[in-house]
Amino acid sequence: MICHAFYARQVSRTYLAPIPSGASRGRRVSQLSRTWYLRKLVEQARKANEGRDRQRRAQEAAYGFMSAVTGNLAGFEEAIRALFAADRARFDELVEPWPPDVRDHARKLAAGAFAVIVE
């Protein structure tokens, strides 16, 4: 029984202690406001780079497909260069001789890479 009483006193001291007034509450609020401020900054940066991120994801998707499927086709390396340079006319010209289903899928994946980014 003594063990339980001792344990109960330790628990009450640790978990049921009153919240100190003043400084600790202010510190919590300031930490919370800093957290929200950082979250807001991260959100603004994410929104500011949304177009570039979408373009990069489209480039990576098209590159992955093209390197796996069309790596041995004529014009592959130049088409990749045109993809990352966002030169749609050159890209379309280079993929034209490829098999129709492969060419169409590569164009579909690369479409977002040629979008105009507004800043």
C-alpha cells in the first residue's frame, strides 16, 4: 500500500501540477505565433513556386517514360534537351518519327513542361 501512495503522490506532482501563470503562457503563445508565421511563409513559397513545380513534375514524368521506352530511338537525346529547354516546336519535330502510340504518350506527358509560367 505504501508503494501505491508514493506513486500517487509522484503522479499528482508530475501530471496534476497547476499551470504556472505569466511567463510560461506568454512563451507558449510566442512559440505558437512563430509556428504560424513559419507555416505562412512556407505556404507562400509553395504557392509562389507552384507553376515551376508543376512544370518540373511534367518534365520528370516525360523524362522517365522517354528514357525507359525511347532511349534507343533516333532523336532521343535532342528531344530530352528540347523537353528541359521547354522548346515545344523542337520537341514535336524530334518525336514525330517515333511510333505513334509512343510519340503521343510522350507528348501527353510533356504537355505540362511547355506551359507558360506566370510569376
